[in-house]
Amino acid sequence: MRARLFWIGVGVVVTVVVVRRGQRLAARYTPANMAAAAGARAVDAADAGAVRLIQGARGFAGDFRAARAEREAELMASLLADGAGGTHDLDELRRRTGR
């Protein structure tokens, strides 16, 4: 009699576990939950894209500033290479332009 009750109890527990896991699996693959999961993945992808865009813009700005400073130095060197003036002319030019 005890053995029979034991196996009935095991059968009940296994049945409950299988039914609950089956319900979770079915809920996961319903259209509403799949849409919510896809939406969450899309938001994550958009956030990652925005981060990459911001990093790219910062990198571009840094490269642009460096190239601008290098070109400005080249132009100043070519202007001063004519022998028309010295560094005091450069200081005067910077005072007038506010740099």
C-alpha cells in the first residue's frame, strides 16, 4: 500500500512539474511575448548603435581639431617664411583676431 502511494505521489509531482514548464514554454512563444522580446532586443540594438555613433563623432571631432591645428601651423609657417616678419607679427595677428 505504501509503495502505491509513493508512486502516485511521484506521478503527481512529475505531472505538476511538466505542466508548469509547458505553460512557461507556451507563454514564451506566444505572439505578444515574442513581440515584447523582439522589442527589447531592438531597443538594446538601438542603444548600442547610439553609443557607437557618439564615439565616432567624438573621434571625428578630435581628428578634425588635430588636422586643423596642423594646417594652421603650416599656413603660419608659410606666411612667416617669406621673411616679411617675425614672431612679433604673429603675436600681433593673434591679438587682432582674438585668438
